[in-house]
Amino acid sequence: MPAHHSVFNTSYRAFLFDMDGTVLNSIAAAERIWTAWALRHGVDVESFLPTIHGARAIDTINRLALPGVDARAEAAFITEAEIEDVEGIVEVANAARFLESLPANQWAIVTSAPKALARRRMAAAGIPEPEVMVTAEDVSAGKPDPAGYRLAASRLGVELTECLIFEDAAVGILAAEAAGADLVVMTSTHVHPIETVHPTLVSYDRVTTAVDPDGNLRLHAI
């Protein structure tokens, strides 16, 4: 998408949202658990933590190629620990109200988290559960592969290129770009926000959505 392209007042069939870092902030909880895991496995925490965001646990572990490590078992361990620890998980400002304002059949969440963890974190943050939610179990390739976004669009009955994607992490941005969809990047949840040519939002406080007579969605800045 060109740098000058505006996602505001553009017609979309649906909005697709990443979860962690985009509609809720779980960074503190995730980093607590991954830090403990990294220390047990002799992984340098400082360089490792920035790589965990937006990716499936199994993909994160596989990238390390640690000898003798069962990635599937370790990912299951991480998931159970994350389900137990939801302390400090909160919505991104005004996210719940914004999502509740959307037609139920025109938005979805596409997350790298397993379904049980996604539901746990959304409940902790007060985020409404959508009719369509694509989780780690639903795809064979996680972000930056766009498979999850393709599946969400298909389940909503729309073309992916007619959707607006909301993301925050590098692998999610790459997935949205590969999908060929328009993208807005949420910037409030990371200590060091990603530099991007895409339109950005700090929170949902300053945006609303209008529904066209033909049923399409338009994002408006206020």
C-alpha cells in the first residue's frame, strides 16, 4: 500500500483485527512467561523477547532450533502458563466499545494465540468475542503467512482485498502486506513502536465507524 494511501473514509467490506497488542495489551504477561522460559533454556532474553510478539509459540520456538527441544510440547507448556497468568491484561483504549459498534458479521479476530488462550485474554480485557475468530489451531502456517487473514475473510464471505486489517507487530504487518489488504498499525502497546509507512493509530478513542447504505464500513477520525 502506498505511504500516502488513507484508510480513513475508504469503503471496506469488513475489518480484521489481530488480538495481542491490537485490541488488548498482554505484553507484560507474555514477557513474564517467555522470560522465565528463555532463562531455563539458556536463551538471551534481551534479544529474544522482541521476536515473540505476533507469532505462534510453536513458530517462535522452532525458529530457535534448540537441540533436544520438543517444540510442540514446549508451546503447549507456554500456552498453559499464559492461560494461568492474565495479570495486567487490559484493553487497548476504547477497543471494546469500538468493536461492539461494528456489525457482528463484518469483523473478525485473527490471532497467533491458541483458542483457549485467546478467549481467556479477551475475557480478562473485556473484549467481546466475535462470530469469526481464527486462532493458532486453524492454520498450518502462522504469521507472517497471510493464511489466517485469508481464512477470516472467507468465513465472513468477503474478499480479503476488500478488508481493512488492524495490526501491531512486525510479523502481522508482513502478513497483512502479503494478503494485499489495507492496513492500519496500532502503536500504543510497544515500548518501541514499529516504524512503518502505513497509517497508524494510538488507540480507538479518536475513530468511529460509519456503515454505508450499501453495507460497507468506513473508518472516520474524530
